[in-house]
Amino acid sequence: MGDNNRKNEMLDINLSTIKTNSIITNLSKLIKNIRCI
């Protein structure tokens, strides 16, 4: 039981980091586009 909970926590952490990374890349793309205008 404990091992499964630990795996789920790691998955949640990985998913949240992936989400924040995609948000950061999207923001940087937006900033680059704004600078080009």
C-alpha cells in the first residue's frame, strides 16, 4: 500500500512539473512574439 502511494505522489509531482514547464515555454514564446512586433 505504502509503495503505491509513493508512486502516485511521484507521478503527481512529475505531472505538475510538466505543466509548469509547458506554461513557462508558452510564456517565453509569447514574449518572443511580442518583441518581434
